[in-house]
Amino acid sequence: MTAEFSGFPQWQNVLPQEAGFDSVRLAEAVAFAETHETTWPRDMYVDGIFVGSAFVNDKPPYNQPMGPVVPRGGANGIVLRRGALVAEWGNTRHNDMTFSIAKSYLAILTGIAVEKGLISSIDERVGERVKDGGFDDPHNAQITWRQLLDQTSEWHGELFERPDSVDWNRYAGADAATGNENKGSERTLSTPGTHFEYNDVRVNRLGLSLLRIFKEPLPEVLDRHIMSPLGCSSTWKWNGYETSWVDVDGKRVQSVPGGGHWGGGIVISARDHARVGELILNRGRWNDQQLLSESWIDAMLTPSRAEPTYGLMWWLNPGKALYASASEASVFALGGGSNIIWVDHAKELVVVIRWVEKAHADELLGRISAAIVD
């Protein structure tokens, strides 16, 4: 351990050409990232409204945070290839809110639950194990773990002072350009498993359901099974809401959300994210440990029936439908801002990008891809 080691992940530094990059093109890509920072304000508020609500058109009274809001740092990122650090910009040790990337961490936790036998199959109905009233009515009783994970559950109800209808008609991913002018408007619920909708109340219902079966705080489970074995720092946090405290076997425990839509969520560095990206690249293996099964990696990264660009809370790129400038072998954990963990199995590439302007994200991915010459 060197004197300056802060507990954050470290890698061997290699010159771009040693990792198969054109050094000039890669430097230009890094400069592009640095000069196309998001317009999201550093204090995370726009005209008094938290950005998590402002940029998805939340309506009052649902446009105020319920959990901690952390002012953001500047643009930063890291490029790894074949396990070595090739490029870095900004402060990759700064802990930032990461919004919906937390969903991908919930998927990882679900894999742990499956491997521990806490869930026999993700096609099992959630209500068979979770007995807190959330899956009692005939509609919700149909819902499976898979449907919560691929965002087709159509779970209906209120959770932590937010009704699921707040995110009705919300668009994300390849359809995000459609806009969210009608978000929160009335529609008819579909049969679970048939309609994709990016709905944070339902994602939070998954988080609470996992808490019910693990019977301990999800950040502790994640740290023990994933983050500590990966050598991640001890500085990341997963914050809940003021309203998300629940009783678990007589103990008061805070359920954590799958994003920062209403504050809270995972606050983490690019370096810690990169370790998780490497775990996905290595198909769940780290050194001599299989932290996640290969079968679970495959499950997370298989297109769902209702939305081919979405697996189990990981974004996919079939036909380059999500990012035209990235390869079809690319998979992503994505969060507002834009926060991106990009894993390209074919190119042996892990890239973490923080706070690039969304309109320029695809070009940045293309510039990094074009810099690879072997």
C-alpha cells in the first residue's frame, strides 16, 4: 500500500498504445468528455426543484426529495482495458449521486438472493415469500421477481408516500426522446409481464422486497458479498428516504431506493463503479472467487420480451438501438446526469463516465470506440 492510497481501487497504469489505443484519439475523447459536462447545476436544484424531479417532469406534490441530496462534482471518468487503467479525467475518487445505476446494483443483489436460496426462481411470485401486504390483491399477487426486474410488473399501490401512478407514461432508454410531458397521466394497467414502464415506485418495491427476504440492510449485503471482495472503498453510501423506515423482525431498518429520483440512492466514486464494471466484464469472477454466477450475469444481460434494450435492470444495445456509436456487445448501467458504467465484452473494455451532457453521450462512446486500434 502506497502512502497516498486512500482505499479506492487501484490499477496498473499503461500507456494507451500498450492497451491497443491510438493515444491521440483517446486524448481527444477525454478532452471531449471534459468540455461537454452536463448542464445539471452543481447544487442539484433548478429553480428550487431537485433535478431528479425537474428533468422527468414530476408534478407537485411529488417534485420534492424525500432523501439526502448531495451536490455533484465535476465531469470525471475512467477507461480500463484488459484490467489496466488507460485514461482518467477529473476526480474519480469523488463520491457522487449516481441515480438509476442503483437499479443495476439491485439486480446484483437479486442474483445473490437466488444463489443463497432466498428466491427459488425469479419466475416465482413475489408474494409467495414477501408477506407485507404489498402483493395481496389479485393484480399484485400475479407479479414475479422477473417482472419487477425487467420493469413490466405493473405493481399498483403507494410506497413511501409515492403512488406508482407518479411514473405512469414515463419514457427512458431508446424512447426517452419521446419526452415525459404526459408522465403521471391516467392509463389502464396492463397484465403483469406485458408492458415496460420505467417506474421508480415499482423499483423501490423490489428494493423493499429484497430487504424482506435478506432481513438486513441491503447496503450491508452488497458490501459483504460484492464491494469489499472487489476491493472497493469504504466511502460509498446507499441512502434511503425519511419515509422508508420499516420493521424487519422487530428492528427498524431503512429500505433503500433504486435511484436518486427523490433523493437518496447510491453515492459513489467512478473508481468503485469501475470495479463493479470489471465484475460484469469478468462474468462474475474476481481473482479466485465467483462473486456472482455466470448464469446470473447471463440472465441480467438477456433482452427482456417487452423491451429488447433492457435486461434485468441492465441496459443492452441490440442493433445499436440504445447507443448507435457503441458495439452491440455493450451493456450499460445508466443514471441521470449522465452517469454511465459501460462494459464492452468484445473489446475487453470498462468505462465509467460521470456528468457528460446526455445529448453528447453517444458521441463520446463513439470517440472512445474509434480510439481502439486493436
